[in-house]
Amino acid sequence: MEYRPITCNSLVKKITKTDPLFKGMYCVDPYQNCEFGCLYCDSSFGKTIYVKTNANAILNKEIENLEKGVIVIGSVHDPYQKSEGKYEITKNLLKTIKKYHFPCHILTKSTLVLRDINLLTDMQCLVTISIVSLDANISHVFEKNVPSPKERLQTVKILTEHGIKTGVALIPVLPFLVESELEDIVHMASSFNAQYLLHKYLELKGEQKKAFRNVIQNHYLHLLSNLDELYKDDFKPGENYVATLDQRMYRLCKKYKIPGKIVL
């Protein structure tokens, strides 16, 4: 993996459509590409991590002209990937967001977010920790470079205990691989004090679809024909699959008394 410092001319992107999932008005990515290399994510293809070294200076200029709204940090690339430990771009952005009293929503898989816990406790901030499975084998196949599912759930618990509104994202839902453990996932999220649980189906576009299909062919060959049938006409699964998934997740969240969406 190569790390290349760069300067950027702009940083904050306006979210043009309503964002019912993450409640964002703006998004910011401190890094371009992601060294975690999760095999269901289109951010995993780049082998160079571009570090936006002047990101905080740009944010300080841009934020003065923004209408108040939630800034999503890490909308595409994880803001707490390993290079954050060295460069602290995300940490500095959070300080600026705090200075201007903006709300923010951090999306990450990393336990490194705990480094900034003292900063986050004094902000209007959400943290969403994503998982795809509780099964160590599935996690190793698809996301071997990230902390274990248990470590991530423990991170949720610690953040919540410090008064930071924290939830779990089952994103993406890996079809034919995790349906059997959906109830366990919701139960565990509730047990670790997650304050909400988000979910979304897997999207497969372009090279991402080819790469994911190769993983299934190499590790779960018996599921390949099912996957091809589910995604044969689109980048997303069929309406019946999505509706069934949504209904099941709604019932499970209700059973374990955990909101299935973010309520601000």
C-alpha cells in the first residue's frame, strides 16, 4: 500500500438528495481510497491512499458559508483507517466541526475512533460502527484487515457508555451468507447497547460486481448461481428480496427493542 500526501481544492460535498439512512446534509472524506480493502466495497480497489493534508484548512474556509446540518464523515472511505493513526486528519476535522458547532455523523469499522472519545463526548455527534457478520470466517473472507466483529461491538458499548449516540450498521447485507444470523446480529447489537441498527442491501456496480462474484466463486461456489439470479438485471437485488429483508429486520428490531433508524 502506498501513501501519497495531496492537497485538495475543496472538501465538503453537499448531499443533494434527502438522506434517510444517515441523516446527512454534507459529507467529508479525509482520505481517498481505503486500506481496509473490504471485498464488498468499491473503495477497496485503489492501492494508493491519498492523504488530504490540507483538509482542515479547507474545511475552516468552507464551513463558514454552510447552512447548519449534519456532516457525514467517512461517507465513502473509512475516516479511521490505519493511516489516521499517523496523520490525524479526521481528528483535526472534528476539532473544526466542534468549533463551529456543527453536528456530525462518523461512519467507521475501526476501534481507532476510541482515541477521540474525549473530543466526541463534547460534540453533537453520532457514531455508526458497521459489521457484516458475527461469523469469524465470513468476516475474515470479506474484511480481514478490520477489527473483529466482537471488537467493533465492544467499541459501540464503550462509546455509548460515554454518552455518545452510537449504533450499528449491518451494511451491506451479504445475500445468502448472513440471513441465518440476522436475529443474532440484532440481539448482539442490542446487548452491546447500540442505540439504533441500520441495514441496507448490497449494491454491485461495475468492477465491484465482478470482484464480489469472484470471491463467491472462490469461497462459496454453491451460492454463485443464486447470486447471479438475484443481480442479473440490476446493481441491486430484486424488489421481493429487499422487501422481505426490510420486513424481517423491522420485526427483529421491534423484538429486541432497538430502533431500526436514526431518530434525531
